[in-house]
Amino acid sequence: MKLHLYNTETRQKEVVEPADKKTVRLYTCGPTIYDFAHIGNFRTYVVEDLLRRSLQFFGMRIEQAMNLTDIDDKTIRGALAKKIPLNDYTEPYRVAFFEDIEMLGIQKVEHYPAATAYIPQMIEMIETLLKKGFAYRSPNGSIYFSIRHFPKYGRLSHLKLDELKVNASGDNEADEYEKEQLSDFVLWKAHDPERDGNLFWESPFGPGRPGWHIECSAMAMDLLGHTIDIHCGGVDNMFPHHENEIAQSECCSGHVFVRHWLHVEHLLVDHKKMSKSLGNFYTLRDLMKRGYTGLEVRYMLLSTHYRTQLNFTIAGLDGARAALHRIGDLIDRLKGIEGPSQGFSHLDLADQKFRTALADDLNISVALAALFDLIRELNTAADEKRLGKEDAQKALALFQQWDEVLAVLPLSRTEQIPPHLQSLLEQRTQARREKNWRLSDQIRDEILAAGYLIEDSPTGARIKRK
Ligand code: AMP
Ligand code: ZN
């Protein structure tokens, strides 16, 4: 069975196969590490994890890069406001990102390049673009890409360049803008002390810093080569970010940049995109403080098809919890089944349904329907004493296989303790050592309020969900 995915560029489902027949080269636009990521960002990363796991499930090898944006307006503004070096400012958010993806069951990928480590590659690309006549220096000293020189500009988001007003004045330094503001985009921003303080990098075009778009192209091509098999991001990345990545990469290398584009629809709140700027966001940490686990959040983000918008509600998260309980109860039941088999025959068909659904553009709703149909059949067979130990073990083995992709099934009920609670527990232990009972009680109350209990024992304290 072959995996088919919808390609944003061609607007059809296509078979996914690596160009070199060996390894799928996958690039996923990653977080800007100026703050904690919100669960909207994580919807995109969870889907990308589902994609990665599905590629593996269908027998493919993968080399993936996800960038960490540590140079942009927001990180620089943050570092300047705090009067600390850029790296000191971004580091805690980088650490938090890795904690969060672990709680969400997201596999680590092969490369996490940070923009600050790829400045020479970005400069080299800009030099090539200048040499080939695709870029120019504007009066303010910044370097721009001239979209008129790339007639295929707009092919991803299906823009018709000749019908649109193009601002080719080289005065738009914004990294993000709307289609109505279509313009030549900035490759290198000349140093502006008012905007960037003393944060700049030296280059043959003078001191300054890269624009956001060139960062992804330089890192992607350096790590994965000039042609990438699959490139992903949220739908808001399609224009202008990915369009600009295509233009500068193809003009630089002379090769097709990406063979297959995949875009994840947004997570909404009250039918508006969840975003920092609207202030309508939740971080994973917010939800864990309310007692939800990373896996419940993963299930909620995963269980709607990636090309459909998903409206976030707490009730939806409770629904995810209930679904996981249902699966967990059946798994516990299967583990206790003894006795001879009576020939339970639904497993192969269920597996066929599950695989067919995934192969069809990661159709998760149909894949989960196969899972819940099977749960119902197994429960009925167990009620009617038709299920033997061998059947139960085979069913558990099948769940195990499916969980290579889903990474969310409660196969062993080990509890996930949120990292901030774990660190509170350590602080409480320290307070008790110092006989600071007031602080120790205060911390205990905080842990209780998050929905957890503390069990003290001679070997130390541990946290358990209430
Ligand atoms: P940013 O840090 O803003 O560059 O976003 C990182 C990733 O999260 C990008 O791929 C965005 O497209 C994606 N993203 C941002 N907001 C949302 C949202 N509300 N729903 C889904 N994906 C999002
Ligand atoms: Zn990117």
C-alpha cells in the first residue's frame, strides 16, 4: 500500500516517494523561540509528527529538519527589552519547546538548526542571487529579492502576478504581510540601531541581519540538498513565507526546491485563528496546570483531519480524555483475558481499514473509526465470552503497531507528570529539608490545586493524579 498526500501546489493527492528512492527529505518550519509555543503551533507540529510516523509506518526512511527561528523582529525585540544577549533570551524557550514536544509524544527529528548558526550560508545565497540579477540593493542599504524576475512567483498560493499590484520599491522590511501588500521581499536587513540596538552580523553587504524567509531556505538546502521531498507548515506559512522560499531557493540553485507541499489548517478559538497577537491562545503548560495531560492534548489535536480547521474548546479536550479512557479500559480488559480462543476474526479487516485510511492523505477520522469499531467488537466478544487469551494478545499487538503512528494509546498506564509540577515537588522536598514548613505547605497546595496528590514515602515523594 502506498501513502498518498494532498499536494498544495498541484491541488491533488499524490503518491509520496523519495526522489532518491531511499530517504524522504522532510523540512518543517519550526517555532520562533521568543516565547512559549501555543497549542495552535502544536497542532501543526503534532500533524507533522503524524506524517513522519506514517512515512515510517509505510516503510520509508526519513531525514527531517525543523528550524528554530532565533533571529527575527520578536526575538531581537525581546532580547533588547531585557538587555541580555540574544542567545540568553531564546534559550529558555528552546528548552521549553523540547519539554513540550516530549509531553506531546512528538518524535525528535534529525536536525534542529538555529538561524544564528547558518548566517554564512544565508550570506552565500544572497551573494548568488545578487550575482544572478535576482536581487538588488535598495537605497536604505537592505537587499531585496525582485519577484518580477521570477515569473513562477505565486505558483504555490496560485497568485496571478500580472493581476496584482506589486510594490517593487524595496521598502517593505516586514517578514509577514498579506497578499494585498504583495512586494519584493527583504533578504538582508541593513543594520538599524533604533530597531536592532547592537544586534547585527557582518556581511559583504554591510552589517545587518537576514530576513526570515532566507533563513529557512539556507538551512533546508544546507542540510537536505537543493531539492526537498516534502515541505510542511501551517497554512499561514504558504504566503508569503513558502512562496518566497521557493523563489529565492530556485533562483539560487536552478533546481526545483520542493516536490510536495503540505499545509496544516489552523487551530481556532471561537472561530478565529489561535495566535499570540489576538491573545486567544493556550500553551500546553496552561492546559497541564488545569490537569490535562500531554497525551490528551495530542489526541485532541490529532483526531481532526489536518486539512480541516479545528475549533478548540475545553469540552473538546474532555472528549479526548473520554476517548482515551475508553481505549484504556479495553486495553486493561484485554490484558486480563484468559482461556482458549474461539476464533475472533476481525483483526485483519480492522488493520486493513486503518492502513487504507492513513494511506489516503492521513485520513485520521476513518483510521480512528476503525479503532473504535474494533473496540466495540472486542468488548462484545469479551462480554459473550468469545475472546480467548491468544485473541486478546493479538489485539494488543495490533494496537501496539498502530501506536507507532498514533503515539497516544494508553498501552501501559504510566502517568505523565507535567515538568513544572515535578520541579515544584523538588522545591517542596528542599523546603522540607530546610524545615521551611510554610513554603512546603504552600507548594503542596499548589500541586493539589493542579489536580494532583503527593505521596510521601521513605524513598521520597511522588506525584499522582487525584
Ligand atoms: P510561528 O512561530 O508563528 O512561525 O509558527 C510556527 C508554526 O505554527 C508555523 O508552521 C505556523 O503556520 C503554525 N501555526 C501558527 N498558528 C497556528 C494555529 N492557530 N493553528 C495551526 N498552526 C499554527
Ligand atoms: Zn520556514
